[in-house]
Amino acid sequence: MVAGRRFGPLIVVLGCALVLLIARLWQVQIEEHEIWAREAANLVRSASHVPYLRGSISDRQGTIFVEDSEASSIQFIYRDFRREHPLGQVAHARSALSNHSVSLEQAALHLEIWAFELVESTPVELDRFEAGEALSLAGFDLPAEAAPKARRRSRAGDLRFYIHGLLDLSRAEWRALLKRLKQAEARQLSWLQLAAEVQELSPTHKRALLARRFDTCLGRLEQLARELEVVGRDGGLSSSSSMSFRVLIEALERKRRGVEDAIAVDLFRRSTGFHPGRLDPNLLLSAIDLEWLAARVGWDLPRLDDWARETRRVWLSNWRSFHVPAALIRADLRSKAGVLPLEALVGELSALFARRPESERERHALFLAAADWRERGLPLAFSELDDLFEGVTLDSAAAGISVPSQDPRLRAGLDGSDAVPASLLPMEFAAQVAIGRLGAANLDWRGAEIKPWRPPADGVQAALRVQNLLVWRRGSQGSQGQPLQRPDYRDEEELLTWVAELWRAQFEARLRTALQGSLAGRGELDGAGPRELAAWRLKLARKRADYAIRDRSSRPEELHSSPGEAVVNLLIRFQSDYAGFSILPRTQRMKLALDAEGEAVARDLVGTVRHSSLAELIGQEGGRSSLASIMHQRVRSAADRVQVEALVAQIYLNDELHGTSGIEGLCDSALRGVHGFIEGIGLQERAEAERVSLYKQKIDGLDVQLTLDMDLQAAAQQVIEQPILPADETWRDEQWFENPVGAIVLATVEGEILAAASGPKRPHAADGVRDGERRFAYDRCFHRRRFQPMGSIFKPFVAAFALDRLGLSEESLFACAVRPEENSAGWGSVACGARWGHGGIGLQRALERSCNAYFAQVGELYGDKQTFMEMAHMFGFDRPTGVTDAWDGRGFHEDTRIPSFTNSRGFTARDLHLAGNGLQVLEATPVQVARAVAGLASGRLPAMRLVRAIGNQPVPASFEPLNLSPASLESVRRGMRAVVAVGSASGRGLAPDELGFELAGKTGSADTSPMSNSFRAQLNIPRGGSPEMRKHTWFMGFFPAARPRFVVVVYLHDIGVGASHSAVYVAGQFLKSPSVQALVREPAR
Amino acid sequence: MSLRNLMRGPVTHAYGRGASRAAWVRWHDMGWHTLLVGLMLVGVGLLFLYEMALADELQNRAGIRFGSHVKKLMVASPGLVLGLLARPSWLRRHAWALYAASIALLVAVALFGDERNNARRWIETPVFDVQPSEFAKLALILVLARVLHRRRLARASEWLAPGLCLALPMALVTLQPDLGTAMTMVPVALGMCYLAGARGTLLVSILLVGAGLGLGAWQGQIGVKDYQLERIDTWYESIAAPALIDGKQGPGFHAYHARLAPGNGGLFGTGLGQGIANETGILPERESDSVFAVIAEESGFVGGVAVLLLFGLLVLLLMAGAAEVRDRFVRLVVGGVAIYFAAHVFVHVAVNLGLLPMTGLTLPLISTGGSSLLVSLLALGLAVGLSANQEPSLDSDAFRRY
């Protein structure tokens, strides 16, 4: 029956169609299942890092110096602003009307007028506009257009969209309005009247409501601007507008222009295959017809011109700050991985001119493939020339070699060897050739003093200079050679950057030749104007346009990185008035301990952090690529999961913080945690636990508790910033006290640093006659920027060692008398402070009076440099203080080197005299002095500590035995007590009844340089008067004297008059502070 | 007024005096098995629409509402009954009027239709939006059956009337613009011509010439709008999976997701409501133009083939029914309905699997959409009813075997 004549064949045909469908279904569902299942999995798989919180840094009491805190940033999504905010709607509607870009500033100025012009137009007017007829609104006249084509239609569509938005109608109301429009007479009514009708309001009432809405929207923006405290240039939008409002609108306009620029770049790249920034803007505009682009983005020709120039500027900036450095880093990494350096460099440089991957997938593929540069075809742009323009074939070969990597001689020269043919050297890429060898030399010469770098004028000169660099570097490697001459280059990176610039210049010159030459050959260069791109290229851009516009304008841009709480509340509370603005939560490293001036307490000690560097991120590209490829697998093995966890732990996030200095740098490994990783296989909105396929818990960084005490630190900081010179002091260097430079250290005898303050904390302008140190705000407790001998505070250490090891006895008397040849008291080349000398003097009195002649003679007891250095080593003056022990020391540096001149020769008698008095031959930091005096006070040399505990684990104290007899130490301690009681520090506020405890100490000052006459004039010192030298002055001590628990060191930098007294005053000021008083009252542990 | 009385009026008017008793209805000859297959497909639609609506509700999306689908089905169900009760002679007599009415609707939609996405295809009604092009397809079947009833297409002049009958609705639908729907009229018309006696070689030649012209129009970009060209280009460039994946963010978005869903389903599917299409809601028109992609994803290759076989069975049963009919007009109508179902299913599935360029076409009996459901149920009812309700016919075909 069915096999009838007619139905039979038809059924067979339909059966065949059914078989075809089933076969295709088999192909898609069975054969391609893996592909589609992976795509599907990735569609709903949301993988993200869960950033750890960096550990906090607190003081010994637990008060936080710095921690990761929750913060917010303001994000701006231009698409939402354009579609939903009246300002964006009006600006874009006006742009659609006038067919050129209307700025947000202009729209803000005329918001209400323009908005009402739009909503008071009629649907029929829009229809006529769409049909190409003239349009006349209240303040706007648009002439008729002969051939409106699709452009008017799309503009009319945009206008309807924005009018809809401006009318503030619900979806249902808008549908009702459209329904109403089907009645012919309704099309004669204005949009406003129609809206009022569907909302059952009077037109007047609706108008008033809209007026209030437009006013509110501007008012809210003004309020936001005020809250953000955006300070702008003079002038405002109107007399009632604040300056900050104008700045905010300008910022929004910049974002808008950025979005439009990015869309245009995207479409240009899609159609031509290369970035528009590759071409000089004049060449770009004169060679390529970009009217299609302007029409698509809604620009007029001046705006197109702006775009070409801005795009070039941005591209060049990115080229220099990102692309070239990234290429150089990659080349370096590849050469470290075994690729010949020159091979790696040429490969990476040529990659800068190769086609850019279009997608992340392609990028990974390119990275993993590590394509050989020799196999690369024509560089980008050149590979497009044959069919770039409609009906014109440009000859890329006529332009010659566009980048050096195309040169067959270079290809042959580098083939399998790093040896470069000598014949290549005089060529313009000689520099590049030579650079290849630089990578292999593996030398660090960055520490050398450098001169400003000037690029070579031409290739030959470049070759000579690079060869010079090579010679210098070979010489510094220790091989035989001529005397070294330092090259002029700032550093290797700059030279390589210059090489990349050479490549770019050559590429652009050849591209210009190719574009202009070919057009000229056709006789079309003069007056012919730009040429149209090939139709298929325009089609590519057309297909891309909607996506590009949506994609680029939907990307959130940060408008403000740290808005205050008021701003956050404002944006959340009035969300509907701030379409396009949103709040993004984030974490921020916050310094919580601030002094009265808002400065972070112990800023230099706590240190700084930075984000991941380009080199770090590029160095991890391999890991990122591996992670991405594993994450794209639909099914993963247990080994894959282990690898994911390992990779997540290794890979830095772009905004991850790395400690660079201070404790942040020193304890970076402890403060860092391990990122978590979460991957959901379902939609995020569901957030059901069972839908999470991979979850790796984050591990927050450990908290670091310092030995510092916030109050003591603040007190020390306050004293070193604002030292007080007693009114009754006759020796006055008031200029120094107004501009103090120095440091105060307070520590326990066990080595815990309780306070380490440096002044100034903020850089100041150069301070005239001083040595300019006030220009630098940095830590002076662990560092010494200038010559920094200890002077007389060194004497107790000299004495203790001599008593124990060199046969000095407390009773030994040394002469301190006037030297006939010098007409002053002293010994050898060292003068003593006493005009007529101290006569025969023993240890106790020598310490009390700080007799230089005595200690010059003790210096003689040492006899040689070796013994002297043995003593310096015993008290730790030749090595770090211990704060970096157990750490890798990254980010925390101490100046602890013995000056190099002491190492280069033996000691003369003069050196011994000076060394005995702490002059010239030895320098120290305040913390080194604190450790040494702690050793004197306790009999054991502690390792100084800044870190009290990591997490819950206390950092144990450690000591080195001094190996000095208690008697020797006690003898020196007695002397130091006498210094405060009756000696050089007496009578200046350090007495027990003034401090509340007994202090033992030693004053000291060290000559640094002669006083100039101008300096003396500044200090009101008559010519020939005393003092004649500029000095650093010190005070060191321990307390309570009978049973020492704490040590204090004061260092005052470059002081003139009253040197030895000033440090005593500063010490007294500090020790009398309530914080120190409270400390002393603390029971001993 | 009782339901019986309510029904009597219109039925009497439609089918003539005595229609209230529906005396011509031969219930025992009714193709219940065909009807059952059709209703099973409606059931499949209900099941998947329910799951889609549930997914949207779970995800808090303003999307598909099951109640709306049920409402449309309730409105469309009388169409099935009307089709079952239809009297062949009445239909034959009024075929031109029905055709004229459908043309009038197409003209009306061009003048007063609701414009959405730059197309005028719908007329709003309180229950659902009417899509006149759907009704035009059924009217075309009736009028072609009426025209071909006395023509065997042996002479060239006999092609004029059916050609014009096809051209008019096609032109109006193309103007909407809805080239996809217009093109589905072609296989229906050609199939009916074949059933009416046209030579197969001639029809194949027409098809080949049409394909050639289409290819020329595509390559020469003549008479094809930009968006249509773009769709064809996108389809051509993305027949293979990797190309489609690379272009998923552009115009290939719909095609990508329509292929991803069945591809993800594999052999046995992801389970009801567990597919990526439902979970993300990202597949455009998944309740109508891409409903097969959802079915294939959630029920797998097995389920997809089962649905295709059900449709195949439906078409086969309709063809078998038509082959047994002596009345040439009825045979052509039933055969036309079978081809209508076959053509719709083929285009819908082929589009979702990337065998044809993307176009919006519902899956009969399954997809939601008031017009689609109403017309497909009416067509099913007509085919089943007419097969059973044969009236005495002594035309020249009465004793021919087909």
C-alpha cells in the first residue's frame, strides 16, 4: 500500500533525510562529544583564585602597624551608564541626532534642555528623520538627507531607545505606549504626552517629574564628586557647579573616549590584521579610508583624527613600557633555559612584529609551540598588503627587508651557533648581534656609577660602542686585556630597548614605503586620498562590530581606587541614580598606626610592598599556560589535581603583594600565604557546595609580631623629630635643633629592639650649609649613608678589651699633657678636649673625662690592626646585628661593612691613636652600637631582634659570649656610671633624681669634616674660634645601671656647636618620656 | 448554554446542515495510532517545556513559563478537534476563501503587525501573538490541493496556478522579512506537486536550478540582505566544530550554543533539566527555535533519535493514510500535511545541528508558540480526520493506486 508509485519515492526521500539527520546527530553527539562537553564544562566552570590575606605586622603589645583590610573601589561600566543614566542617554541621543560625538561635558551643560527636546519630539518626526527628511526640534535643526540609507535608520533606532530611557517608563508602560502608537493620531503626540497618557498623569506633571529626575541625576553626580574630593582645575560647568564636578565629568568623558577608542582599534585590527598604532597617524589617515570606522562608532572626522593620534601615542607607550621589556625578559628567560642568547633575542624581537594571537587559546598555543623565528613569514601588516585594499595589490617585496630577522645573512649567521660573522658587525644590526653575546657574559655591572645614556647616532657607531661594552665586560671578568674603560650606556636593558627601537624604525619606514610607493606607482598618491579597504575586510569588521561594542563598553574600569565609606554608602544607597557605577570589594594593605601628622609609625622599619613585577609574571607564563590547559580538560586525573594545586601555590596574581623593604621584605616569606583555588562546575548563582569540583583552601600569611613598642617608637620618633635644646645651654646649634637628623635606638639587653626611630621622617628641601641629609627620609638605625665613625662612645669597648687581653690595668696611668709641637694637650696626632691636659690619668677618670690622650695610648697597646679588628669583631662591629638571622635578608639591608681603607693596609701609629678614640678607622650604625653596649652591660653579645614572634611561634633570643672577664666589664661599667654621675654627661638631666633610675652611659662625638666659613657664620662662630670641625655626636647607655635591662643609643648627624652635650639632652628628653618611664616600671622578666 | 450547544453553532456554519451530529465522521476509521503518535510528541514538548520553565524559575530568570505553554496548548487544542471534524467537501469548497484569508492576514501583518527585531511577523491578540505565516502554510496546502485536484501538471500551463499560489504567500512572508519560513513552503509545494503527478526529474531540476540561483545570489550578493548573507557565511564557515568555537562570540553565537547543547548530551544525555542550555539559559529561543537542541542534550543521542523516529513514524503514518485515500483532494491535503511536518522537522533539526544556516523555525507539536501549536495541531487533526472522513468520490483518481 505504501509502496505506491508516488508515495513510495517520497517516503524514500524523507527516509534519506531522516538518515542524514541521524548521521549528523551521531557526529555531533557521539564523535564530537568530547569537544562540546569540554566547551560546555568551561561555559559553566568558574575558576578563580581565592587570594590569601597577607599577614599583619604588630608591635610587641599586639597593636597593628599594618594589615590587609577590606576596602572598595569604584568601577565604572560605560555601557550601563550610556543606557541607563540620563547624562549618558542624552549625550548619545544627541550624538545620534547630530551624527558626531557629543561630549559628556556638553551634555551635562544642557542636560535638561536637550532631554526635553528629545522627549517632546513626536514619533512622526522620528519617522520622517528616519526617512531622510529634515528634523527641527526646539533648538536643533537637521537638514534633509538625499540618501539616508541604513544610517538614519540605525540613528533613529538609537534615538527611540534613548527616548525610552529618558521617559523612565516600566517595560509594561513602554509596551502600552507602543500599542498606543498604532493609532495614527497618537503619532502626532509628543513622547512626553504619550508617556503621561500611559502613566495616567497630566503632561505637566510628567514633565515636572522628569525635570526633577534630570536635576537629581546631576545633583547625585555633584554629590559624588564632592565626596570623592576630586580637585579640578579652575572653572566650572556653570556658576553653580563645583570644580570637582567638572573633574568627575571629565574623568567619565575620558573613560568614554577610551571605550570608543578601544572599539575602533578592535574593529581596525579585525579588518586589517594589525594595530593602527603601528602606523604614523598621518600615514594611517592618508593611506587608509576610515570613514566606515567613523560611521560605525559615530564619529566625525576631527574625532577620527584624534583617535589616530591618541592610538599611536598609547601604542608607543605600551611598546616601550610593556611589549619591548616583556620581549627582553622572555629572551632572558629563554637564554637561561639553554637557548643561545642571540637566538633568543632575535626570536623575541621578531615576535614583536609577528601577528598577534587573536584569542587566549591561540596565545597559549603560540607560547607552547615557541615558533622558530626563521619559520615566520612576512611580518604583520606586510602579510596583509596584497589584499588590503579593494582592487589594489601592494607589493610587499618592493619595500625590502622590513625587519632584520628577515635578512638571510642574519639567519645564516646565527644558524646553530652564537658565533657571529665579523662581516655583519658594521651593519646596522651590529648592535643586535653584539647584544646576543652580552647575555652570555652573565655579569652584573649595574652597581657602577652611570652616565646618562645617549643612543648611538648610526649603526656603525652602535657596533663600535657595543664592542666597547663587550671589551669592558670581558675585562671585568678578569681575562687579560687593556685597561678598562666604562661604557656610556646606562645599562644593558636600555641598550636592548634601543635595538628594538631600531627594528621598529626600520619596520615603519618599510611599511611607509610599501603603502606610499605602491600608491605612487599607480599615480594615486597625490590627491587620490585614502583607499578603501577590501570589501571582505570591511565585512569582517562589520561582523565583529556588535560584539566589540558590547564587549569593550561592558568592561569595568576603575574610577577610584580607595573611596571613603561615605562614597560607598552613597553609591549603594542610591544605586538607581548611579547607573554605570558600582562598588567592587577588595583587600588593601592598610597602615593603621599613624602618628599625629598622619604618618605611619615606624614606616621605614615596617617597610613597603609592591605588586608582582612584569618579569615575575612573564617568568610564570609557562605555569599559567599549564594551569589553563589543565583547567580546560573536561576530565582530570588525580595527578592533574595535584598539579593544579602546585601551580596555584606558585603562580603570582597580578595584584599580589611582595615585600620590598623593611619587615615587609625581611619577613615576606612568612607574611605571604598560599592562594586558594575554587572551581565551580555549576553556575555561580547557585553556589551549592556539591557543584564545586575543585576547592583548595587558601592559607593566609602568618602574622608577624615585632619587638617594637608602638608608644616607645612614637616617643623616640617625636624626640628625634623635635629635640629640645635647654634654654640655659650656652653651646647652641639651634639650626640643627630646628632641622634635626639622627636616630634613637632603645633595646633590651637581650637584643629586642623596642624603638628604632630615624629623623627626618619626611624629606625636606636641601638644608643650606648642612650636608644635605635632610633631603633623605630613610632608616638611619640600620643604615649609614655618610662617613659615620663612633668617636668616644667607642672608648669603653677599647678599654674592656685592653683590660682583659692587653694587660691594661685600672690603675695604669697615662700622661695627658700639652704637646709642645701642637700647643694643645693630647697624644701623638690626637688632641684631648682638656686645654691643658688631664695630667696622669687612670681608666675611671679617662672614661669620666673622655680623655683622648689616654685612649690614644691604649690604642698603642693594641699594637696592630689585627688585634684591633679582633676587638671590633668581639663587639660585633664587623657584621650584621642579627635582625636578618633566619631570614633570607631580602628587602632588609644593614650597613655593616668595615670601611674598605682599613682593609687595604696595616695600621700606622696614627691609626692606632685614632682607632683607640673611635675615630676614622671604624664606623657603626646605632643598632650595632646598641648591641655592643648590651654586650658590655650583660656580658654577652645578643643577636638583635626586630621580630618577636611569627604566627604563634616566638623567635628565640640568641647570644654570643663576649669572653671578657667580669672584672674587666665591671670596671668599664663603673666608668660609665661615673660618666653620667660626674663625668661628661653629668649635669644635663640624666641624674637618677631626674630620670627616676640610674643610667650609665658614654658620650661621644666624631669629627667628620672641617667647618667652612659660611657654616661657621651660620652658627655665629667667630673666625678662628672653637669648634673647628663638623661632627656626629653620640650617646650610648644602659639602665638601670645596677642591673641593666635596657640600652639606649642616640645618634645626631652633622652637628656643629655643643656636639657632646646635644646627644645627652636628646637622650634625656627621650628617657624622661612617659613611655620609657612606664617601661622601666615594668617588672623584669 | 451547554458546551454541546456552544459547539453546534460554529460547526453547523462551518460544515453545513446536520453538522452538529457530525454524521460524516467515521470514528472507527480514525487513525488513532497517528493521533497517538502526534499526542506523544505534544507530551514530549510538555515535558521539556516544564523542565525549561523549572530551570528558569530555579535560576531566577525571567524566561520561560510553563503556564504560558499550557495556555497556548489549551487554546490550540480545539484546532485539533476542528481538524478531526472537518468535512472534506467543505474544505474543498472553501479552500480559496481560506487561502484568501491567510493572504489577508499576511497583508495585515505587513501593515499593522508588531515590529520586533526589525521584522513584522506578529499580530497581537489577548491570548497570544498570532503569526500569520504559520497559517499561510496550512492555507497553502489546502489551496494547492484544491488547485492540483484537477491538474496533473503534465503541461506547462498547469504549473501557472500552483506557482502563483506558492509565490504570493512566499513573497509576503519574505517581505516581513522571514526568508526561512518562506523557504519551508517550497518543499511542501514541490512535494504536493509530485503527489499530484509532476515528474520527479522535473522537480529535481527545479530544485537544482533553485539551489544554483541561491548559490549565485550568495556568491554574487544579489537580492540577499546583509544579515542573511552573514548568516549564510557564518553557517558555511562554521560547519566544522573548531571554526564554530572560534567564532562563538560573534554572529555564530546562536549556532554555537545550538550545537554545544546536543554535543554535550552524548549518548544518553545529561538528564532532564540538567543540560547546559537549561542551566545557563544562554541558548537563544530554546523553547521554540532550538527546542530540539535541548531535547538532544538532555535525552542524548538515544532520546534525539527517538524523537526523530517518532516524527518519522508520524509522517509515515500520514503518508500511509494518504496513500489509501481515494479522494484526490483529501489525499493531497493529507500528503501535504505530512510533507509540512517532515519539512519543518528537517529544517528545525538541520539548523540546530549546523546542516543549514540559522533560521527561526519551530518544531511542530513540541515548540511553544501559539500559532505554531495551533497550526500544527490543526494540521494533524485535518490529516487524521480527512483520512477517515472520506466522502464518496468518483473523480478520475478514485480507482488509481498510489
